[in-house]
Amino acid sequence: YAAEQPTQRFGLLYKLVLDGEIVASIGIETYSLRLDGRLIDACSAMDLFVKREYRETGLGAWLNLALQKRHPVVLALGANESSIGVAMATYRQVA
């Protein structure tokens, strides 16, 4: 595949709000991927945040699954110690 330029100037932020407070969020940038000569809508997920008292509840995985429902292709480009578990559980490694 080949990644085209982002299709918007700034990323999007999906957030989960409980009683007016953000308890989890994930940012994305949207792209067009060229695969076998055709363009496919895709996004890259980044900056997953889950408030400390809501960690280990599945909110991070749920946000990632919600992205997969809305976007045909979700790219996970790298991870850190905090996010590697949810990335490995949610995404299939292709490279």
C-alpha cells in the first residue's frame, strides 16, 4: 500500500463523556491508501487516553473497535508501554 496525504488538515478526536467529564478518548488522522490502484479510506489511531480510574475496563479496546466500525482500515503506527497491550489485542499485524 501507499499512504496519500491526510485528507483533512487536523485530526479528529473521539471521546467518551460521563457526567460531563471525559473518561476516555482517541485521536485519528484520516488518509487515503492506494491499494492495487484503488483508493481506500483509512485512518491512523493515536493518543489513546483512559482516565486512571477507568483503566482495565475495556474502554480503550472499545474505542479502537468503534474506530474499526466507522473506518474500513485503521492503522496502528507504533505504540508505547501503555498502549502496546490494547494495540496487540485489537489489531492484526501486517508488517
